[in-house]
Amino acid sequence: MTCAPREAGRSTVAVVLAAAAVLMVTMGLRQSLGLFVSPLNTSTGLGIVTISFALAIAQFVWGAVQPIAGAVADRYGPRHVLIAGLIVLAIGSATTPFMSSGWGLVFSLGLLHAIGSGAGSFSVLIGAVARRLTPQERGRAAGVINAGGSFGQFVFAPIAQKLIQVLGWMGAMWTLAAITLAALPLVRKVASTDAAPLPAAPGDTGLRAALREAMGDQSYLLLHAGFFTCGFHIAFLVTHLPQEVNLCGLPPSVASWSLAIIGLSNIAGSLIAGSSTSRFRSKHILAVMYGSRTLLIALYLVAPKTQWTFYAFAIGLGLTWLATVPPTAAIVGKLFGVRYLATLFGLTLLSHQIGGFLGAYLGGIALERTGDYQWMWYADMTLAGLAALVNLPIREARLTPVVAPAT
């Protein structure tokens, strides 16, 4: 009898690690797309603004699919959602080399690639795991899953760059599609039978009522406002950092390694953020993260633009990059429970990606009209400062210390 809790614990750890591995693939591919902008533009002649628009659509669609995928997973379980997501993601990558127009890129990258990576992303994966855990454990588990996505960026950025150099950007896309399909066996572990949809609890009035309650909650809306800024920041950088490196006269390898360093650094940031949710209120963690971005960008703007500046900048960025996810998910779980966590957290990700759309698209417009990204950096700093402030009024109870049972 004493073995049962231990076995259950091992099973949960295995599910968390499998979810992290799925996110490693979906986020690794998604966060490496900026490396394809220059070679794709050279090959097709479509222009930076057109390609940026396709990637901006991808940012928005990735967010829009999160609450939909989350709602389906909440109702029917995550298995079919994850399988479909990986297959569609692979199709999006595989069909991109055949697209010769802006609307073709919108279809392959802006829709297929984004829908697939969105269905295999945070809302479904964290929602699948959270129902197994106590509130104190959820933030830590979300940190581990999030770290998987960061590790994916660390792994896939240099791999994608090397594939582009060796096989060309088309061959690189086809290779990444094959890698995506190789992740399908992981779904079986994430969506095991004990991860079935939760039954309705007493007093559960359904998803529509939960959505009405959430959208009428000021704290939930403030959380959305801060996460909007996070999306603007990340999409701008992941899409345009390679071009920023190019403007500074540095080789493409500096961009790929900067993206990889961001991912590696964010592994530490995600784990720290996840574990910190059991010791500090999540809204304070978020305020510190957003505030630090304002300072970091200011330091970058005045620093000499060498490869070591970019690497140091990447380390700083990585500490908060997507480490905002665990405390954000923790607040949603505290406010509304886990029954509809995948859906409600999916909506916060939609807000994140509306910001992402603007970050990716406006970055392209800024480069075309002014020749650099100076005004985008100023906008990013301002939004980060505002995001730090709007998180402070969020309604979140003080943490209650957990007392160990007497032995």
C-alpha cells in the first residue's frame, strides 16, 4: 500500500517531463522562425514587411487557438488536440517552401504552423498536468514545462541555423517538419488515461458561466494587460533580433546563438519563477520581471553593439523571457480553479499574442520606414514599465505557509 503514492508521484513527474518535451519541439520551431526571414526574403523577394506580416499573423493565430484548443481539451481530454497540433505544425513547415506569395506564407506560417504549435503549447499542456497537482505544486510544474519550451529554443536555434547553411532554408523547413512528427509518441504519456477530463464538480455552472465570471473580474483583465506587453516584447525580438544583429554588422551566427542563449537562460528563469510562486505572490514576481525588462533594454541601447553585448543582453532577456508563464498560470488557477484552466489561461495567451502581432508587424514597418528599430525599443521599454505597474493591483491572497505534519 505504501508504494501507491510513490508510484503516483513518479507517474506525475513522467507526465510533466513528457509535456516539457512536447513544448520543447513546438516552441523550439516557433521561436526559430526569425532565422528564416533573411534567407526567405532573399529567395522569394517578397520583402521584410510582407514576411513580417505573415509572422505577425502567426503570432496572433498562435494566441487565438489557445483558448479553443484549451476548451476542447477541457471537455474531451488533451490527446487528440496534441496529436492534431503536431501533425498540422509539420504540414505548415513542410508546405512553406512551396509558397511564393505573401498570402501563401500567411497560409503556411501564419495559419498552419501557428495553429499546430498553438494546439501543442502552454494552455493544453499546463492544463493537462495542473489537474493532478496541488496549488503549491502547479507553479513548480508549470516552470518545468516552460523550461522545456526554453530548452527547445536553445536547441533548435543553432540547429535551424546550421540546417539553413547546409541544406538551404527549404531543406531546413522539411527537416524540422520531420522532427515534429517524431514527437508524436510523447503525446501518449502526456494524455494518459488518468489525464481524462475532470467531471463537473458540485456548483459547476459550466464553461460559459466561467468565462462570464472571468471577463468580469478586474484582476483577470489586468493580468491580460501585462501579458499583452510580454507578447509584444517577445514577438518583436524573436522576429527581428536577427535583423538587428545584421544592422550592427555582425554575422548571422550571433543572432542564432543569442536566441539559443535566451532559451538556455530562460530554463533557469522558468524554474526559478515556478518555484518562487510557492514563496512569493505571483503578481509581485510578474511586476519585478516586467520592470527588469525596462532597465535591460535601456542598458542595451547605450551599450556598444558587439557580439558580447548581444550575448549579455540575451542572458538578461532569458531570465524573464517566458518565465512569466508560471506565475501567470498560477494566478489564473488561484482566481478560478483548474476545471477550466486550459481555456482561461488560453485567453490570457490570446492577449499575449495580440501584443505579439503588433510586435512582429510594427517591427517590420519600423525597419522599412526608418531603417532601424529605435522607436520599437522605446515602445518596448514603455510598455514593460506599464506592465509592471498594472500587475500590482491584481487580487491575490497572501501565501499561507505550509506546515509540515508532525512525526
